[in-house]
Amino acid sequence: MYRRSQSGELWFDAMADHDTSGLQAKVLTVSDGVIHGTREDKSGEALAAYLAEQGFDVVERRAVADGVENVSDALRELTADFNGVVVTTGGTGFGPRDLTPEGTKEVLEREAPGLAEAMRLINPLGRLSRGLAGTVGHALVLNTPGSTNGCVEMTSAVIDIIPHAIRLMADTPTDH
């Protein structure tokens, strides 16, 4: 849907397809600390709560240790025969074990750089994120940072278009 701004500019109103009813989400926490029991999974909890608050049915939460293979294996399992969004939290920074983007890249069939760019622009600290976004089959995968605020904030940057993207991947008729 398009609408005109007060100054007459034509804007795309992504919110027109924000209906999340029937849409599913999964959350993958990537953290050595969570796996070893030295940290609580606060970012995974926050992300699941935010997605549920936005109307998504959060059907699975999982945690894996940092590492390319751990991330890629988990994403393959989480996206298999799944039409929805899988949001990862953790491992997108510059630490030696921050390898979520590398694991994600092994699995993505098509990257969605516009989504990753929009997510990074939400906050100046987003410039430190190496997170990716893209598709695997009919699933949308988004990498977010491991901070509780950062993961929710970055997801909020694209939450309005996620329903539209999911419907497009499922070849469901949309208004566009």
C-alpha cells in the first residue's frame, strides 16, 4: 500500500501487511555462556517475548554454543520445512568466537542485505554488527546481537515487513 506524506511524497506503507496472525517464529540463542550455564538466556527470552507481543506464535527456542558448525547445523534444523522467521541472538560482533554470520552464510540460499542494513541503522552501535539476513527455503533468517536491548531493537527495525516477506516466500497472495 502507498500513502502520501503531509508534504505530498509517496511512501510505501509496509504496515499494510503487518497482520501476524498465523505466522510463526523461532529463536536461536548463540552463546557459549548460556550453554555452559554461566549466563542466563536473557536475550533469547526478550526476543521471544517481543515476537509474541507482536503477534507471532513462537514455536521454538533453542540455544547452541558459538561456532560456525553449531550455528549452521541449528539453522538447517530450524528452517527445515518451516515457513516463518528464525531470529538468532548472539555472536555477531568482533569477538574471536563471534561466528554467527559465518554459520548463517553457510545456510542462506539468498541474502537480504536491505534487511541487515536497516537493522544496523536503528542504533549507532549497529555499525558493530556483522549480522546477516536472508532466506532458507520458506524461512526468513535474521541475525541480531546478544544484548537484550540490541536484539529487540534490531528486530523492531524490520518487524513491519516480516509478515509480507513470509507471505511472499509461501507464495501467498499479498497486496503489492
